Amino acid sequence: MTDIASPPGSASARLAIIVTCFILVVLDGLDTISITFVAPRLAALWGLHPSAMAPAFLATSLGAVVGYLIAGRVSAQLGERMAMILAAALFGLGTLATAWSGGIVMLSVLRFVTSIGLGAALPVAVAVASSVVAQRHRTSIAMLVALGLSTGGVLAGILGGPLIAAYGWEAVFHVGGVLPLLMIPVILVLIPRRIAAAASGAGTSLVKALFGPGLALPTVLLWTFAFVIFVNAYALLFWIPTLLQGVGLPPEQVPASAAAFAMGGLVGGIVMIFFVAKWGIARTLIGYALFTIAAVLVFSLGQFAPAQLLPLVFGLGLGLLPCLSGQSGISVAIYPPALRTTGIGYAAAAGRIGSIAGPAVGGIMVGLGWTPQSFVLMTALPTALSLVLLLVIYRVSVTTRTGVAATA
């Protein structure tokens, strides 16, 4: 096993690290998305209104916030390899345990614990993968690895229906729990103990460094953008399956709605990588925010048959979800290697706080009987705000000559 303080020299070793990080994030996305289409089944099984599943959604986001916040410190103290192993073990075991949930309280507690591991996995994986490539490729690689979340969502949507039909809802969590545990020996062999040089000190000193010379304003703007975009994405992510079932989408197609949303994000994210190489991360995200606003208006202002709903959901995911991986790309462009895991983690934590607000507000709207069109239309407001923030981030990056405005 390798134990180094600098990136491995061989191309095959670097590729193995990037692929391992990507697969871990795929499994992260699979476990995160699974609760969204299992929730309607559990609500019916337990005799609850769909809005009563909101505590489980909130617990998922709150646990992820904790994971994001501790990721940098764990990496600094124990090394990236151990941080990845602990994250995989926690969300793997937690997902397995979720299969034995007997009510909303137990489900919420288990989702909180599981999501600590889910939250910690992403910033470590993105930081590790982006640190083993040349500077000009780091933003693109960061976004590629972050796209694992959408890839995992697609897999969850594809596998969810057949697994539930054949083996019951528990099977989704059995599969989602075993796979990350199988990744642990792979991580142990392929990931160096430490990729980037450890930052001096830990905990609070790392956070203070995010507000050091030249970083304070970009950090505030990034955190605000992450918060706003996660409000949007997770309100739709958690409630679209329930809403579409309420307007005539057959129950067996509910997992497909989650897959369509995630597939849109995956396709949009892949295309985004090429745009970033030409336009830079900030200008690319501005274009995606404009597309999202257009998709929201099309969905909200038209009348569509159930068969037309999945393509519309795909379009929403196409514009919105790539912005989640895009904020990781901004983080990589802003922060130096020693601060990268902490910077990515805290920006993601700011986003996850938004993801707590999103499902909570969405739950209220569902409980009040809002139509899918009205629900989606409301997301135009935070999308417009995110567009303004991106314009400011771009202007600041041009002024301060950070990598945010540069091409990949």
C-alpha cells in the first residue's frame, strides 16, 4: 500500500484513485436518493400521509451537514484514506440497518447516522481526485467525481422498482449497504494515506483559513450560492416522486421519476465538463441557471399528460443538478490543496443547510395540497437569486484573478 504526501507519479495510479473516488460518490448518491422513492411506500405501509415522511428527509440532510463539517478535520488528522474508509463504513452499515426500520422515528434516526457518512464521503473524494491531476484539470475532475451523485441517483431509480417488486422495500437498503462496505478493501489498497500536505493545526484554524487574504469574499459568495441551489435541488429531489404520483403517475413509475431527474443531472453534468473547458466554471453555471429558469417555466405553465411528466422532470434535472457538482468545482478553483477538503466540505454544508430548508418547505406545500406546477414554479425564485450570485462570483473572480473565471 502507498503512503505518500504527494500525488502518485504513474498515470495508472492516478486513474485508479479517480475511479475509486467516483465509485464511492456513486454509492453515496445511490443511498441518498433511495429514501425518496421508498418514502411513499413506507408512508402507505405505516398508514401515514406522505408529508409525514419529512422528518426522515430532514434527518438525511442534517446528518450530511455534520459529515461535511467534520470531513476536513478527519482528513487532516487521520489522512484521506482513513477518512474515506470511515465514511464508507458508516453509511454502509447505516443503510443496512435502515432496512429494519419499524416507524418514522427509527427511520429518521438511522437516516441521520447514515448521512454523516454520506456527507463526509463527498468532500474527501472530490478533494483526493482533484489533487492527483494537473492544476488545469482539477475543476473538471472535481465535477466529474461529484457527478457520481447523479449517477448513483440514476442507478437507484433503475434498480429501485425491480428490487422493491421482487424483494420488498428492504432490498433497496440491503444493496445500498453492502456495496460501500465492499469498497473498503479497494480504498485500503488504492488510496494513499495522505494526498495533500496536512494543514497546520486542525478544526477551527482550518475554518479561519477559509477567510484568509483573498478568500473571505469568495467563501461568503460560494456558501450563499450553495445554500440557495441546494434549497432548489433538494425540494424537488425529495418531493417530485410524491407529487407526480398524486397527479396520475403510476406507482410502479415513481422510482423512474427519481431516475429521470437524476439522469437529467447526469447528462447535464457531463456536458458541463466540456463547457467548463471552454468558458470556465462561473460562466458555465450562469448558462445552466438560465436554462433551469426556462425549464421551470415550461413545466409550470403548461398542461401535460402523465406520460409527458418524466421528460419534463428530466429537463429540470438537466439544468439544476449540475449546479450541485458545479459548486464543488468552484471550491476546487478557489482553495489550495491543504484547505480543499475543508473548503469543499463547508461549502457543501452550507448547501445542505439549504437542503434542510428545501424539503421542509416542500413538505408544507405538499401538506397544503399544492399542485406540481405551483410547487415547481416557486423554485424559479431561488434559481433567479443563484443566477445573481453567480454573476457576482464571476465578477469577483475576474477582479481577483482566481481560477473560477479561467477555463479548465
